[in-house]
Amino acid sequence: MKGVSVNVGRPREVPGKGTRVTTGIFKSPIDDRITLRRLNLDGDRQADLKVHRGPSKAVYTYPYEHDAYWQEEFPGMKLPWGMFGENLTPRGLLECDVRIGDRFRVGSADVMVTEPRMPCYKLGLKFGRKDIIKRFLASRRTGFYLAAVKEGEIQAGDRIEPIGRNRDRFSVADITEPYAAKTADPDMLRGAVQLEALPQSWRSYFQRRLERARDHHAP
């Protein structure tokens, strides 16, 4: 496993929704070794700090293997690394394989898998098409966020080494599925609520889903 590309970018204004929208989704590959800090990579910034910032979202990761799928979906469209707003393009880390709470070493940094990425309308601005959000979720190719357990330097080409496997059974894909499908087994929801490595916002969401299901089946 290795990092194929490291991508950063600063917020910029673009046309959207009848006005100017500030977004940090535009990322470009860099060759230099840069520092991964608790909240982000040096040289990278987010525009909407209420949604896109926090220790659980220091690095957005989007697997290299998804490129072939999107090239087929959008023939003729240029899809450079960073197209989905990702900071790290890894090879060998897929949503169905990595678990929430798994830890890896990249360069001199230690990172932990925290949550799937749920797209907002700004992905549509980046692609210039409104249907990308539905297609993104339907594909289940969401990518995932990493927390910086230990700050350090990373660079494109660095090996990605597993250093800790979470014993909980939930992969990134397991967490994405009930959100995208809007249906879920109650046992799965209860397990997700108790998943300590999953950010509180997700655990609260699954708790509400459980409560609605309980109310629905109450006599």
C-alpha cells in the first residue's frame, strides 16, 4: 500500500447557486514532503469550518482504485488527483477493507480511519453537474477521513503501513450503507452507536435512527 498522490488547496470563490461560493474543494497534487497536523495538512485549508474541519477530518482519503470507475462514468472528462477534494490518494485501501478505528503509518505520521465522506453541493460545483452527488452516494465510493494520531511529514509515494487493526467489525462501507440506502438492521445501528472510534455526530445520527425505528414499531 502506498500514497499515490498528496493534494492540497486553499479556499477560492466560484460561481454557484446564483452567487459566489467559497470552497476548499479544489486540490492539486504536490511533490514536496509536507507536515500533517492535527487539523489538516500544511498548505491546505477548508472554507466551511462547521462541516469540513475537526480532528476527525484532518485528511480526506480517496482510493486510487476508483479512478477507473469514474473514467468510465465520465468518458472524456479530465479527472486529476484531487478531483474529489481528497488530500491523499492511496493505493490498496478500500472502503470495504478498512475498519473505523484502523491505524496506519504514512511517512512519519500516524493516522486513524474515522468516518466516510458525505458529499455536499460543492462537489457538484467542482464537477459542473448536479447529478454527481447522487451518483457519488449510489456508487458507494465515498472515500474516508483520517485523524492525525501523531503529527508528521508525508509525501506522495510514501508507504502506508498498518499499525493497528480495530477489533470492531465495522468497515467504512458498513457505516456508509445505512446512510445511503436509508435502511438498516437495528443490530447494526446499535453497534454503530457504541463504536468509540466513530465521531459523535455519526453516533448521534444512528441513535436517532434507532429511536425512530423503535417509535414506529411501538404499539
